[in-house]
Amino acid sequence: MTIAGLDIGTTGCKVSVYREDGEHIGTEYREYDANNRADEIDAAQILRAVEQVITAMTLKCRIDVLGVTSFGETFVLLDKNDNILLPSMLYSDTRGEMQADMLNCSRTEQITGTKSSYTFSLPKIAWVRQNLPDVFEKVNRIMLMQDFVVYALTGSAQIDYTMAARTMGFNITSLCWDKTLLEAVGIKKEMFSMPVPSGTPAGRSNRFGLDNALIVNGCHDQIASLLGAGITEPGFAADGIGTVECITPVFNGVPKKTEFYSSGYAAIPFIRENQYATYGYNFSGGATLKWYKNNFYRVSYAEADELVDPSEPSKLLVLPYFGGAATPYMDGNAKGAIIGLDFDTTRERLYQAMLEGTTYEMLLNAEKLKQCGISFSALTATGGGSKSSKWLQLKANIMNMPIYTILADEVGAAGTVILAGKAAGIYKSLDEAKSVFVRPGKTYEPDMSAVPRFRDYYERYLNMYLHIREI
């Protein structure tokens, strides 16, 4: 049998198909056209791209099972005839800021696992209700991109727990829509899809070239990458090193400390009862390197890596807030900075300092999470940055923990396929599916002679944000 993972992103979507023995058959990708507003996306255009990638893939091979994963927060409003009523607001859209402030309280945190923010669906939906009442009056269904596509394929309106948690209207302990929160903004819970566990079959489909394929609700894209990295137990975390860098650890129980929520972290229901995951992230991870390389150091990443020395600090400090600060400061107005420049500074040293700065930021998140009772002893690197052996060794030395790699190009797709294969009964357990799709790569152990040197610079790094913010 063949199993496919459909990954719906903010700039494009792709479908990757595997045989049940783990062999990768192929991938199809389509980008969306640019929208008039940078913080909006056209759900109809997304569905057309989904149709294109699935149709193109079915011309090459049969798809027996299809799991669906997507980005979170962004919602689609449908009328009673399933017509799309408005362009969909991305997480970056600030409409709903006032409504988020009204919903912000400790009860919201304990129910939804997150501090109230305009980035989530609920405050934006409240904004639509208050500012576009004629449109809201026509709303029959409210869907995120995952359940929107699943509904288009099967007619079943169901959303998995990890996606529902990105709305800020979902109770993460009772695993159902929170009636009180929804009523506070004038929304009926029947408007949302039925919440189901990640990896739940939705039905069969013959659309877009499919031939009675089983469609499965996957999970939020970051959780898919976590599963694709082979992480299913507390004490471990994935490090997705892409344009945005994101560390995703697994832990037991809903966090109680207010510092967890005030730092911008969110508790996401994971695959086992009373298990959760969270996201510690930096908006300007790989984007910082790309900015520097494109403007000042026009060589390939491989050439730039050759002169990096993971055993010795660059003696520069880079604050990587070129796109603002994410967790734990959540300061969109924060700016980047470079400290320690002198006449001996070279392009090569500055490139290494960029690598160090983004890694110090991840260590800051790891230590903040530890203060909130969430710790991990190793990281599994995924994404484009996981191809850099110098950066991974640098990470091991700065984080003072092993950095694992895996032999997979499509980690998110692999995670979705693991869930879909288990849902279809191809594998008896997630562990069995993991053994097929997760192949360990090289491990980078910390160089204990270098760890203290980097720790010294990290201690200085901790003071940068507070002092520079005043300037």
C-alpha cells in the first residue's frame, strides 16, 4: 500500500508519497499566488493547489491513504452552501488585538493552554463578528485549513486536537470546545468541526484523482515534524532549523506556572493522554543567516561553514531579533544587534557569530522552559540547518547536550505518514511506524573543553536584550 502526507503551508502545499516499507516514491509541490495583503491568504487558492498536487501525484502512483497536516490559527468562514465568505487572516494579522485583550485572564490560560493573543483564531473571529456583522450573520462553519481540506475531500467536518488548540477556543484537558469562551464572543460551538485525536480517519475520497483513498486528520505541522523526528516521549525535543527556528519538547501535564504563559508558550495536546508539547521559537533563525549571506557574504552555505570553528567562540555577540523577538520575550518591536566589532572582525567570524546568536536564543528558551518544569536532555535537528555539521557541533557545545540527526528530507511528511499509516491499520502502533520511517543519522556530542567558553559568552548574551531595548 501507499501512504501520502499532505502538508499545507502558508506559501505552498506539497504531497509526499511512501510505500509501506518506508520507500519514498515522490513529492509534488505548488506555491500559491501572492495575496493583496501580506497577512491574508485565499482558502480557495489553497484548495486549488491541493487539487493540483494530489492530481499530479495520482498520475504517477496510486494513493491508498492520505494524511492531512497544516499550519494553524488561520480560519475559513463558510456559509450554508459552503461558499467562502472572506479571505483568511494569517497569524500575523493584528485584527483582533483588542478582542484578545478582553479575553486575557488566568482562566483562559488554564483552559486553552495559552495566553490570549491576536495571533489565534478566536479573537479574530470576534473581530469579524463585531466589525463585519453582515458577513458573520451568514457563517455556518468555521474551519482551520486542515479540517477545511478534509471536509472538501470527504464531507466530514472533524479537526484534530493539535489544530483545535491553535484556535484559543479549545479546552486542552477535557478535549472539547469551551462553551463559555465561545459564548463570550458570540460563537456557537456547532460552527466548529468535531474535535478528534490526531490520526483519526475521516472517510474515503474519490476527489482530485483519488480512488477510494482513506483520508486521515493528521496534526499541526510542528507536531508532524516532532513525530517525523521520532519523538513521542517526554524528555526529548525536536529542533526545526528553518527560516523560523522552533524547539518542540514533549512533557506530561498542563503547566501551572504563570511564567509559562507570560513567556508566550502554549500547551498543545500530544498523542497520548496527559501528554503535551510546546513551541519555543525565534522568528529570525535561518532568516538571519540568509540576510547576512545575501547582503554581505555572497558564498554558499557549504563554503561559509568550512571556516566555522565550533570549538572556539567568535568573540562577537549577535542578538538575532531581525524580525522581532518571539518566546520568551514576545516583543515584535525588538531589533537585532551586533556587539564586539573591531578591526580584526572578518566576514567569516561574523557568520559564525550569527550561528552562535541564534543558538544562544534557543538555549535561552530551553532554560526558560526548564524554569517552568519542562526539560529535555537531547535535541533532534530537522530542517535545512540540520545539514550543517559545523552548526550542529556548535549547537551541541552551546546547548551542552547531544544533537541527533535523522536520515529524512521530508520530516513533516514522515510524521503525517506515521499517523496515517497507524490510522489505516498498516502498522499496529506508532512505535512500529516510527521504526519504518525514522532512520537515525549522526550524533553530535558536546566537546566538554569548549562548553565553558561558550557558556561565558552566553552569560553576556543574556544581558543584551534588556540593555538594548532601552536604547
